[in-house]
Amino acid sequence: MTTTGRASDRAYETLRAEIIAWELPPGSVLAEVEQAARLGVSRTPLREALSRLAADGLVAPHGGRGVVVTDLSADDVRELFEVRRALEEQAARLAARRADPEPFRALAAEFAEVRDLLEHDDPLRHRYFDLVGRFDAALDAAMANGYLAAALRPVRTHLARVRRMARFDAARLLEAAREHQAIALAIADREPELAAHATHLHLHHALQGILDHLAGDAGTHENPQRTEHIA
């Protein structure tokens, strides 16, 4: 790989991680000169990184000032979950038929200890979301279907950003952990329909929680007296 290629990859991974973690929230303008200086790369690899982020749907052109981090509307979230439901319920079925049960039993045990994890996690919940990411990776590997995994990949990118919208809601994170635990146990017990049903319930609750957050955030803008917000 060329030096330019390595610099482009580094800039892409850094910006992608910052967007997903809401360190660069929707509406953040990423001007070429400033970002190249901040990331320690030249403008050519930065442009390549920004092009990849645009292909991911994480940024969009912003006049002559570079690009802007894309917004997440309620309609965007609903559409994402329509696709997610179709793909992840089938992924859970396949994993329950094909998976080695032990990794999912181990993941279920980790989800059972999430209350303690959240008490000691950092404000951005890196350890919690790392656990969820490892569950997703185990599910993708266990279902043993490359086409389904490829279809899920872009969904995972946007989902990682959407999940962070609930990072301050400890009650919802605990509920989500219990839902992930139920999915993991159903997979470990080789119960395809139970795994799909548990996934369906998790997605229903996750979608409602995110939409509630979005509605509350809109209310904050309409009523400056409100203090609770997401990002």
C-alpha cells in the first residue's frame, strides 16, 4: 500500500469513528484544510477519505467548504430499522442453526453483567458498545452467509451511529442488554424462531427508544427551558 493510501485509511478510520461516536455530530462541517491539518495528512488522502465517508452516507457535500456530517431524522431511522428487521431476524435464525453455542453463552454472560459494566464505563460507553459490536461480529460470522453479511455491513455502519443516541439513557441500555442476552441464549440453545422473535422484540424496543429521544430532542429546541438532550 502506498503512503497516500495508508494516510487515507488512517484519516477515514479516524473520521468514521468520530462520526459514529458523535464526537462529530450531525451538521459538523469538515473543511479540507482544517481536517488535513488536524489529522496530519495532506489534502489528497483526506479527499479520498471524505469520498469514502460520502459513499457510506456519513457525510454530504457542503458547498465550497468541504462536507458536512449527515443528519439522522426520524424517517431515516424508521427506514434503517425496516431493513434491519428483515436482515437481522433472518441472521438470528441462521446463527441458531449453524453457530457454535459456546461463544454465544459467553456473550450472554457478559450481557448479564452490564449493570456493573455501565457503572465503570466512560461517558461515551466505549466498553458497552464494544460488547454490542462483538455480538454483531459473532452473529455475522455464525450465520455463515456472505451475501447476508455484505447486505448488513452498511446497515451496521449507520446503526453504530444511531445506537449512540441512547448512550445517556442507562435504563434503556440495561433493557437492551437483557434483550441481547435473550437473543444470545436462543442462538446458543439452537432455537431459530425464538432467536428471531427475540430479535424482533429488541428491534421494536430499540426503534421506539430512539424515536422517543428524537422527539425529546426536538422538544428541547422548541422549549429552551428543557435541559435534557442527547448529543
